[in-house]
Amino acid sequence: MKNVRWATAALTVIVAAGLLVAAASARVSSPTKQAASIKACALLPDTTSSTRYQLFDAPYLKAAFRKAGIAATVVNARGDAQKQKSQAQQCLAQGAKVILLDQLDPISGASITNLAVSQKAKVIDYDRLVVHSKASYYVSFNNVTVGKFQGRGLVAGLKAKGTYSKHPVIAELNGDIKDNNAKLFKQGYDSILNPLYKNGTFKKAQSGDQYTDWSATKARTIFDQMLAQNSNKINGVLAANDGLAGAVIASLKAHGLGKIPLTGQDATPTGVQFILAGWQTGTVYKSVRREANAAAAAAIAIIKGKPVKGVNGKVSGTKSILLQPVWITKANYKLLFTDGFLKRGQVCIGQYAKYCK
């Protein structure tokens, strides 16, 4: 009887231990559930393709949601598509009903959108469109217009320099081929430049039309190679943003070459400084405050069950709110100060102070 009692007790311990292990295993394998703590989430892409995301988008979005009393989080994937997917999962686990998505690439963007929609959340494509996705809205600027401003700006710069009628050699440094915005920018500036290539007014540089992945480092290497292949004779550059323009300027200086007409985008402090110093012809100003406020307003309307205002078109079938950009030159750069986009102290400092009046 004694042995039976011990055997029974041992069996009881073994069974209990097994149940504990099984329960622990179930807890590990099941997805983590969290109490709903947010209603909106903004997923920003990186800190390298443009300084705007840290300087402008994040604080403006946070302020807009805070003002509306909407619990929200704003995160940056720092160029890591898998991290952005994980951030989306975390936001959804915290109860987000609307995701503002500025995707890193179309594949990960579609994956995040599908995940959100499967969990009954709405997606607003922010700044960059995930083409043919299940997003409810797209909020951005008219990106073809952005490109047209750049093309016209380059033409104006060549005319001002007196090289327009001398068959100037032009190079194009495009953004990232995986970024739909970069394709729209190019569509815009090519609509201005291609007819001029075709009729012989302009000549495209040898190997002079390349994508850069929005990397200033890569753009510098590419432009160095362009200069070598064209015997340093490049008379103008269509650079898709200020970071790429800065790479061109660094290359020109390193080769002992002078200023040439050069475009940009994003109205960064450095870009404006280069404009004032004559190294850059102009930049496209896209009021991130307006864009952030429009996207936040759309998200807030969805959360509150109200109509989304400001829809003025469709892009690839997605209802869109498209804002108008502004071309900035020496003549109107102070608009950036009056709009509160930049502070005078960010631009008119050091060697550039003498250019500000």
C-alpha cells in the first residue's frame, strides 16, 4: 500500500507538471493581447532620404492628434521595412483604428496595409502611395506638379545663366525607383525636359539619368562618374531633392568646378543656404504642416465617424487629398520663415548670414 501511495503521488506530480508546461506553451504561442491605448498610428519611413520626417512630420502629426484629443503614436522605421511591419503590428495590438503609412517600398507597404485591413483598421497612405492597395485615402502633394516645377526651374536657371541657347548638357539624379513619388516627380520634370532633348535644345549627359535610392552618398558617386564620362562638361542638373543637390555641389567643389543651374526639393535649411549662396537654383516647398494636418484631419474624421473633407481627386483608384507645392528661389525664400516652416536662425547663420537681407 505504501508503494501504491507513493506511485499515485508521483503520477499526480507528473500530470500537474505536464499541465503547467502545456499552459505555459499556450501562453507563448498565442499572440500578445494588449488593452486598447491608442486610436491612430503614424508610420514614418526613415531619417536619411530627407530630414523632414524628424524635423517636421513627427512633431506636426503629434501636435494635430494631441489638439484633437486623439490618443496616437508616431514612429519611424529608420529605413527598415521589417521594423515598420513590426511597428504596425504593435500599433494594431494597442488598438489603432487608423494607420497613416509612409511606406518604405511597395511590397512591405502592401503587406502592412493588408494586415491593417484584415484587423478592421483603415489605412491612409501618407506622402507616398502604395499603388493599387486597400488604403482608404491618400494624402500628399501633387507630385507631378512638383516635378514640373523642378523642370521649369532648371530651364529658368539655364536662361538666367545664358546657357539655355548653347545646347547645355543636362544630368538627372532621380530618387528611388521603388518610390512611386520619385516616379511621379520624374514624370513631371521629364514632361518639361524630354521635348527639349528631342528637339536638340538640350543634350542629356552620357549616363546622365540615374536613380539614387534617395542616397546622397550614392548620388555623389554617380555624379562623380557622370563628370568623368562627360569630361566635366555638365551644364545643369535636375536633382530630385535637396540632399541629392548637396551631393552635386560637393562634387563640383571637389573637382574645382563652378556653379551650375541645379534643382532640389523639401526646402531644407541647407538647401535654402545653397540657394542664397548661388549654388542651387531653387527647391520645392511642400508645407509639411499642411500635409500632416490634412492627414491627421482625415484620420480623426474616420475615428469619429465623420466625412473626410478635402478629397479632390483619385490616384490609381485611391481617393486623394492633393496639396499644391511652391517653387522657392532667392526671390521668395522668406515665405519659409513667415509660414513658420523654417526659422531665420536655421538659415541665416555663419557664412550664409551675409546673404540674408
